[in-house]
Amino acid sequence: VLDDAVKMVQERLPDFKLSDIPEDDPETFEMISAGKTSGVFQMESAGMTGVCVGLKPQSIEDITAIIALYRPGPMDSIPRFIACKQNPEKITYKHPSLRPILSNTYGCIVYQEQVMLLSRLLADFTRGESDALRKAMGKKLRDKLDHMKPKFIEGGRKNGHDPKVLEKIWGDWEKFASYAFNKSHAAAYAVVSYQTAWLKYYYPVEYMAALMTSVIDNPTKVAEYIYVCRQMGIRILPPDINKGEADFSVDGGDIRYGLAAIKSIGRPVIRAIVN
């Protein structure tokens, strides 16, 4: 979708490159925060849109957190995450040493990497052991987690930490383990989400044409995006045997309906017509 949209933009602006777009555009974040996320990668669902409206992301870091939080494990943290972002005085840490690792996520555990770092910091886990812990969480290996718990409690106690606090921290991790994301995965998603949102805001005609082309064989999705286009003030021009392309295309400031979206006409026929 991004590639198709960029090629259409380049027909007007040959030097345009996706890699040149700014990563901190306030208008793009304003659009996401307003819940105008139809067609934005990973952010289209009603639940995800609601989180965007509540959290009001201001950076790719915030989008990364939203993508990681909207999963069965960390989902329970979403209300707290939003409350702490909006009211920093609500942020609390079960132990002061958690602050540097959890400050970016407002005191909430969001990523597998945070658990890895904390296991090394609190209980002297080796890098290998912290990775084994990540794997056990990611794959929901209950036996392995139960096996690692005494080592964590004992290691933390040797470092002078209160076993009761360590028990609470481990309890949080067990809840979190039901489906935790690694940050690297969420960050890659977040960059793509931001790029799709940026294109939707600044080059809506090209972006929506590319998006509709991606679902050209799904009439329900095509109809859904046509409705979104109308809400955005974009006209959808009818199929035209003299001007149309196989895919949805840009025609002036409008989108021309793709010939391949017409039922019962094969692509070889459409290619012949376009030629």
C-alpha cells in the first residue's frame, strides 16, 4: 500500500521519498488522536481507535506502546497507562530501581525487553537466563516460569530487595506473560502505522486509492473505504473505459474507480482495454 501510494505521489513529485517524511508531525498525531484512523495500519479497529482517542499519542514511541498494549496480556494496563500519561503524579513504582526502565511507559510494564532488563537488574539473571524468561513468557510455558521464580526471588533477596515486593513484581509479570510483545516488533509496526497515517493526512487521494487497490477483490472493504473517502471529501469517479486503470487511480484531485473491481471481468481483458 505504501509503495503504491508513493508511486502515485511521485507522478506529481518525482523526488518524493517516504524516508524523507518527518517522524514528529503534529497534524498526523492530531488526526490519530481524533480517532480518524480508518485505513491506518494496525489502528482501524474500534477498540484500537478508542485507545488512540484516550491516549492521544504524540510520538512514534506512544504508537509503539499502543500496539504492544492492545494484546490480551497487557490490555488490562491500558486504563492505568492512559491515566498516568495524562496525570504523571499517578505514576508509581513497586521499587525505585524500576523507574529508569519503566519511565518511558509511565510505570507500566509493556514490553518483553523490560522484563528481561529488570530480571538482570533485580535478581542478577544472566543475559541468557533473561532471554529464557522472555521465551517462556512469549510461549506461555508455565512450567518454565514456575521453575524460574525461586531463582528470581532468591537472587533479588541477595541483592537486598524485600521478598514481598519481589513476589508482587513476579505476579505482575505472570499476568503480563499471557501475551506480551517485544518492543522491536511493536516499533516496526508503529513506524508503518505512522507512515500510513502521514500519507493519509498529506496525500489522501493517493493513499486511499492505494488502500482500495489492496482490497480490490473484497467488495465489502472497497465499499467501506469508499464511505471513508466520502467522509474525507474525496470524490470517487465511476469506471471509465477511456481513462480508467486496472487499479484505483488518481484522476486530478479525485479517485477513479478501478476497472478490476468490476465484477466478472478478468484482468487479461482489462489489460487489453488499458493497452
